[in-house]
Amino acid sequence: MNPASWLAPLESVAILGSVVAAWICLRNLAPSRWPRLGGIAFAVSMGIGTIIVMSTSVELAPGVRFDFRTSLLSAAALIGGPVTILASAMAVAYRIYLGGAGMASGVANIALVTLLGLAFHYRASGREPSTVSILLLAVASSLVGLLVSPMLLPDVFAKVTIENFLGLSAFKAFGTAFCALVLRQDSINRRTGAENRVYRQIFETLPDSLNVKDAAGRFLLANPATAVLMRAGNSANLAGKTDFDFYPAAVAERFRQQEATIIAEQQTVTLDQLAVLPDGEERHLVTLKAPMFDASGAFIGLITHNRDVTETNALKRDLASARGKLQDAIDNMSDGLAMYDKAGHLLYVNQRCHALFPLSGHLLVPGAHIAELAAASLAVNEGVIAGHDATKWLSDLGADTAPQKDILFQRFDGRWISTRITVVEDGILFIISDVTEARNAQAEREQQMREYQALFENSVAGIYRSTVDGRMLKANAALVRLNGFSSETEMLEGVRDIAKEWYVNPARRDDFKRIMASEGRVTDFVSEVYRYRTRERIWVSETAWNVASTDGNPACYEGTVIEVTDRKHAEDEIHRTNLRLLSLAATDGLTGLMNRRSFDEILDREFTSASSQGRSISLIMIDVDHFKPYNDRYGHQAGDDCLRFLAQILMSVCRTPSDIACRYGGEELAVILPDTSASAALIVARRLAESVRGLNLRHEGSSTGIVTVSAGIATASPDQRMSPAALIRHADEALYAAKASGRDRVEVHVPGLSRPTGTEAAWII
């Protein structure tokens, strides 16, 4: 090729450079967040670039054109990998579109250089390709044309001179190497940039202070933690400033002298520093200072890494104080504490151990072996078990899977010593306690329990414990016998629900539980129950109390049970006798009607009730006509019989149990009629008078020849203000009016009149 013909190939090389540069700019301006899409974008860009290169081909001879497509494709395959097959496909499609005699050789050329580039890509094994690999690829891809040249038609190939073909192949090799080197450098730059971003992120988020200063002590670079430490606000406020801008002059000068020495000696140094901040606060720092130099030995900067250990030091001091307090507590604890290693040598012992072994305690010093200490204690008869092989025991203890063992022995002075031995990770821990008082208290409790058990078993009263829901938990012999069982076990298995299986009335158990819930106990709670085995009904008295759990709620019931059947029968008999006495006191012995005292009480009660409820109440006063002559003629016995007959009639005319018939006195009777008007009372009185006539009791002293009665009626209405005494007086007035009018009559008291007129036939019988 003559020098003038080099211009077109150089232009093609320039186009290659433009395509690669355009891709790098595009990549940097719009970096992809998705690596796969970035690879596709690279392949498409390389495909478009290849089409551009193919469109600016160089004419080697008339009708024969030459381009640098293989340079860009092989370089792209080397750097981009398999995804550049897409670029090759685009180039093949465009070459087929162009057609021409060299189409087959052009397609083959594209395929071969792509495969060649991929082969070199995989040979690099994920690393950036070396310069030697790039040069070999450049030469190999330029020679691919020789492999496909036989595919050209002879008349076409004849137009290309060897000189031109070799010259253009050299340019192609140069173009391939150029593209590959530029793309490799871009890949390196992108990877380095990503690493730098990671380092920057680490630098920014590092919790410790990290900064770089120049030789004059000025900050070149500082992370946010440095700004926080120095109260600078943000990292930008540190740029170009020195320690003198933030620390007191004396502190800053000390720091500056230290840094100058480190730079001069070119050594990395770790320092403990006390930093006094502008506000006077003191911070303790652990500082690493490392000077940096370039390859020529020139100073670049001083790296400073500060770790604020103020809080850590405070925690260490607190820990030391806590350890001291713990040591004091261990030394003054009531129990002895000793720690042995796995071989049996004493590691630690507190002061209490010396007091617990008064005869051999002086030998308890770190390093002493447990076998020697046991032998010394045995020699002075301190109480250690005779014949005890401490070495064998220690070996057995180490091989035992149980984590703890307890040993109890009595000291020479009678006191009891308990030793709890625990195998721990670092050795064997002994906790030694004087349990004399505890053993004495336990013995006393056991004696009390024996006494209680004797009382429990021999008590004539039944003693029990039951659940709140009614299941028997424990019962003594007396309760077992009371229920007809032969043993406690049989009873506990037999009684599952006290309410249903024991009480005659199961609701009685609800009463029991209600009282227990409100008062915490019941006393002399008398109930009728079944003797469980025989189902005989008996009466018992319970005294019980709650047994509370830790949360204060009842955990169970405890109590005593005694049979009170005889007492209950006696009480019932007394009650019946009292009722009979009360009845006798309230009734008239001759007639069986309520007596005068009962009359007064009942009238007061019913009158008050009627007034409060706005109801009427009526009273009928009755007298036997000519009763004294009847007694004189027929005798007192006949008179008594007459009164009894009249009482029976009087009770028969009463309408409801609320109507009360009474003997007011002598032959005078009365009927209290609650909630009764005057007209209703008149009906009752008429029925009474008619019933008495119906007896036909002969009375020769009466004008009628038979026994008759006279009656007076008075009524208290809700709208009247009246007293019980006034009601009696009005009824008496009506009775006297009936007698004055000839007897055998019924008169009704009319308010406002001193006596009834006696002419109203409706009131007269």
C-alpha cells in the first residue's frame, strides 16, 4: 500500500475509536442497575458500531471493499463474553442485507472472529485479559481472513494484491488491539470505581474516627465519625483545618509533635490519648497513626484511626468495682466457698471456710491438695469421715455424670456441716454451710408432725382435706368410720364429688362454698348428709377453713366433721315444743281461736300494712245474745260447748288464711278482715249469724228460743285517718247498737253518726 492509501484505513480505525468512546460515554452517563441489561446494551452498542464500520468500508480494488468489523467484534467478544453473540447476529443480518459476491466469506469471517474472541475470553477465566492475550487475539483475528479467502470468487480475489491484503490485515490487527485495550481499561475503571464506592461507603459509615492529614497537619480527608468526635458538625468543616482549630493549644501541640515524630521515623504507632474537647469534655482515645509514602519515598499523608474508649473504660471501672463488691460479698457470706481444679488443688477459698474448719482451716491456702486437707482434718478428729479416700472420691466425682453431690457430717463440737459439691467447667465448687440450727428446726418440725399425725389419727372428730370442687384428698380414721368405709384409700377413691354424693341437699354445698369465699371459714355448719356406704341419713356439723395458695386464692379446704344427729333431734324436739308453747300462748285454750294478746298484735300489724299499701281493713265484733242466762240455766260446761261451736262456725266463715278469728273476751268474739270493704264484711257477718241460727241450740232464756249472736262492723278506708283503737271503738259502737235494737242483728258503723239508725233493713238480720 502506498502512503496515500493509508488514509482510508486510518479513518476506519478512527471510526472504531469513536464507536468505543461513544459506548464508554453512554455507559458512564447512564449506568445500568441491572447487570444483564447492561450486557445486552453493550452487545447492541457493539452491533450498531459494527454496522457503522461496515457502512464505511475501504475499497481495495474496483468492486472489492474491506472493513474493520472483525476488530470490533473480536474485541467485544473478548471483553463482553457470550452476550456479544447478539452483536455478531446483528452484523450477520446486516451483511446478508448488503449481499454481493463476498457475502458468504463475510458471514463466515464474522462468526469465526466472534468464536475466537469468546475462546480468549474463557481462557482469561474471569480475569481481565492480559496485554499478551490481546495482541495474540489481534494477530489471530486478522489472519482469519486468510481462512475464508478461498470462499471469494477467483476473479474477485485476483483484484486484491498481496501487499494491500497484508497492509490492511496489519491495520485490522492494530484496530483489534486498540479496541480490546480501550474496552479492557474501561472494564478495569468500572470495577475500580465500584470498589472505590464500597471503600467510600465503609469510610463514611465506620463508627470510629478515620482521617488523613498532610505534612502540615491539615485535614485532607475525614469521615463523619471524626466530625462528631471533634464537634465539627460535618466532614466538610474539617477540610484544611488542623487540631489547633478544635483542641486547646497545649493538647493540639502535643498531638502535632507526636505526628511529626511518627512521620520522621516512618513508623506506625498506637497511642493512648486524652482528648480535651472545646466544651471541656474529656474523651479517652486509642489512636493508630500510620504515615503513607509513594514509591519514590515522598510523603503522601498521615492516616489516623481514633477509637473512643471513654465508655468502655467506664464500664471496665464499673466491672472492677462490681468485682470488688462481689469479692467482699463472697468473703462475708454465711457459707464457706472453696474452688478446686480438676486435679484437686485449691484455687480459691473465702474467709468463712476457715471458721467452719477451726482445727485445720489454717491449711486452706491456694495450691493445697484436697487429699492433704482431708487427712489433716481427720488427724485432729475434726469430723471428716474416717477412712475417706479423697483422691479416689475426687476421681469418682469427675467421672460421675451427676452435676451435684451433698455430704453431711458432724463436727467435733456437735455442729452439723453440709457440703454441696458441684462439678463446673473449670473444676469443682464446694459450698459449705453450718446447718445445725436448720437440722434442729427440722427435727422439731418432724416431732410436731408426729404429734399432729397422732392427733389426726386418734381424734374422735373427723378431719379432712378436700379440693375446692369437692374431691376428698385426705381423711382421718374417724371420718372414714363416719362414712362407713374400711380405710382412707377406699374413701378417697369412693368420694369424687362431695356435693352430689354426701349432702342430702346438694345445694347445701353451694351455701358452704359461698360462706368460705366471703368469710374464709365456716363454724358449726350443720347439714343433713348420707352415711356414704349405707346411705343412712345423718346430721353433721362442719368447721372448716381455706388453705390459701401463693396467689392468695383458696388451694383447698381443711376442716373437722362431727356427727350431731342426736343433738339435731333434740333441737328439733325443743323447737317443736317451743312452737307448741308459742301456739298455746297465742291461742285461746277453750275455743282454739287467737287470744286477746294475739288479736292486739295482729290488728296492729295488719292495720299498719293496710295504711302503707292504701288498702281497707274491716273488723267484726260479735257477742252471744243473753249468754249469762244461758250459763245460769244450762251450766258452765254447756256454755263452754256453745262457745266452741261458735268458734268453729267463725273459722268456717273466714274466707282466706289472712282472715283472723279471735276470742276477744268472755262470750265476745272478733274477726279481722284485711283488704276488705264494709259491704264485704257485712256479707261475712250475715253468714256467721245465719250459721249460728242454723245450730238450733235451745235457749229458753232468749226471746227466739235458740242461741243467736249480735255483730257490729267498722271499716278503715285508705282516705280515713284512723287508729286501731278507733277501729275497735267503732266496731263496739255498732255492736252495742245491734244489741240495743233487739239483738240477733248486724249493724255497720256509719262515719259521722253516733250510732246506726236501726231502720236500714240491709244492715239488720
